[in-house]
Amino acid sequence: MPKSLICNARIVNEGTIREADILIDNGRIEKIAASIEAQNGWDVLDARGKHVLPGMIDDQVHFREPGATHKGDIASESAAAVAGGITSFMDMPNVNPPTLDSERLEDKYRRAAKNARANYSFYLGASNDNIEEIRNVQPNQTCGVKIFMGASTGNMLVNDPNALNAIFADCPVPIVTHCEDTPTIQAAERYYRNIHGEDIPMAMHPHIRSADACYMSSALAVELANRHQARLHVLHLTTAREVTLFTNAPLEHKRITAEVCVHHLFFDDSYYATKGTLIKCNPAIKTEVDKQALLRAVVESRIDVIATDHAPHTREEKQRTYFNAPAGLPLVQHALPSLLQQYRLGRLTLQTIVQKISHTPARIFGVVDRGYIREGYWADLAIIDLRAPFTVSRNNILYKCGWSPFDGYTFPSSVFATFVNGQLAYRDGRVSPSVFGKRLQIENYEPRG
């Protein structure tokens, strides 16, 4: 593989923006300098007028393999991710069969080794009865253990207090949680069924998957983590009240961190009137007040990570009635453009975006040599053009499901090119068929307090 030179770039990295050239050799960044003279045989990409970011590390995706590959699979969804500037992903365990033991975990790695376009890691799932599997897992086997502390599919709702205590006490890797209180949700479902029958309006979704349900479960997770001094990362916060559970202490002093997803920063409950079940997700998109509180929490570093919770379903499945339409949105291809929209609106700086999508997930999960633009690190890079608008349409959507909640929306900025392990994996609308990701190397990161 010849050396690659990215010249005339504006590099966004570690809180600064500076103009420099980047030399890539054997998949890694060999040199960053104000000017690097190209040599014969090098591949040269002129990034003049564009910004270079470390590739996004998406700590929460559902690529549907195995068991639901009619919705998406590792190959299709990772290709869409690369087109969106995502160079590494961490895939969830609620597949079929669920990833509840090391054998099924390794099966997913074998699948990804054949066809993942981005770098990858996989979560081990928690259940009420797999505590021994959790106790025996090693950091290099998984990015973390996922607990569904709310309604889920299959054998993955952990609602036994003894099981929860054991997991928080003994888990040797980061715990990540989906936090919604199931009894609260079920009571709300009964209430709205009595009013509307089975055809509940979508506008009721954030009242059923309510702010109270989210806060009760998130508060329980935080209490368990504090009691057992566990490493906890709470996924997809959706409410202003939940934000109060988290501090803005420096990351190196946090044992408990939090994530928000791009759709909860973009949409609010006013969109149910036009989008309907296409934006049905769990936890639900809530109010404008909640959305603004989440954005403030990102800026204040009470929220540490921005991710996608990419979860594709077919268009036909999403067109069903409220109780029958599945929850989840396809997002990886358009996550970074949606965040660049937040930048253009003055809500987030480019430096903050990079911190939340690249630097911090690398640190929280102990991802080795990724998440930063540094000499010696893997060259996982997203080149963005802030002045190149594009409109989302069926003609340019790469998700296997073929639709996006952003259908018809024009973003003011776009992803121009993506490098994965030093190779040009995407440029100008085309994903390379010959570039594949690697298994993420994970080391157990321990905060100081």
C-alpha cells in the first residue's frame, strides 16, 4: 500500500483547529506537519477548504446481524456508517440469538472480519441468569456489557434486583444501560389504551415512554454504580431531568458517564405530526425543552458522548399502527451531517463535536490508538466540507432498509471522504469495495476517582 498524503487540511483535534498536512503509511499517521512535500508514488488528496476530523466512534448501533438481516446487516450498515464519517462502531447484543455468552460474541467477530467496512467491537448482553459469563469476560473480548433496564426483546430484560446487584458488583468491563422503567411504561400503555384503543396516536409515545420512566431507571442505574463503584455509561438520555444525575467533572475523574443520540438533539415532539412512526424510538423523542437541555449538557460536559443508536427497520414495518410499529431509526449515514448542522446553527463547536464523537468514546471504552489525529495512531479520518450541501433522498441512502428519518432534508454540510485504517474507504458518494475494518483493540481504562 503506497503512502497517502492529505494536504492543505484544517485539522480539528484535541480542542484546536490548525492547518497542516497528514502523511499516512501502513495504515497509521506517520507525520503531521505544516507542509509535507509529496514524493513519487504517493497517493495525494488535496483537502483545501475542508476540515479533517478523527473518524467518529459510534458506541451504540444495532446492525441486525444475526437474526434480522432483512432490516440491515454488518456489511450494509457499516458501509453506510463509513459514508457518514463513522470509522468504528460498537454493536449491541439484542440480535437473534442474543449475544449472551462468549461463543455468540466470537461468532459476531467472525462475521465482521469478513465484511465490516469500519472497525468493530461487540457488547456482551446481560440477562437475569448469565452472571458467570459476565464475571469471566475480559476487556479484549468486548467493549462492555449491555443491560436493558427496561422492556426489551427476548431474554434481555434484567429486572431481578439480585441479578442487577451482582452485575454492578462484579462486571470487569464498562456497563452500559438502556434505562426505562417497565412498570411505569406498562401503566401508561393501559391508560392510553383505555382512551384510544389499539390505534394510539404517535404523539402519545413520549407520554407512554415517559420522562418519569426514564428518570426512575437512570437514577437506579446511577445509584447501583455508586454503591458498587462500577464503571457505568448510561445510553441515550432524553430528558432534562436525567441530566441532573451527571456531573461535569473532568473525564479522568468520572466513573459514571452519559450519552445522547443525534436524533434526540435534532427532533422534538412537534415532529410526530409529520414523521409519525418513522421517528418512533425507545426511549422516545421528547420536548423542545428536553432537547435544549440535552444540548446544554453536551456543552457543559455533563453528557460525554454523542452516538446514533442506529436501529433500522423496513419501511413496511414502520408503517404499522402504534403498538405494532417497531422502535428504531437508521442514522449512521447522516449522524455527522446532523451534528454539522448543529455547528452551523451555533449550538456546538467543531471541537466539541470531535470531543464527543471521537476523543471521549475512545477514552471511556479504552480503544487503543484511535479517536485522535496523532502520529502513530491509526489513520481513521473523516474529511468534511462545510460548504457542500446535500439533500437526503432514496437515491443516495445506503441503509439496507432504504429510508431515513431525514428523507428530503437538505444538510448544509457533507462528508467528502473517509479513511479507515489509512485506506480511502469513501469519497464523493462511493464506498470502496476493497476496504475493510479491523477488530478494535480494547484496554480496560480506569478513572482516577
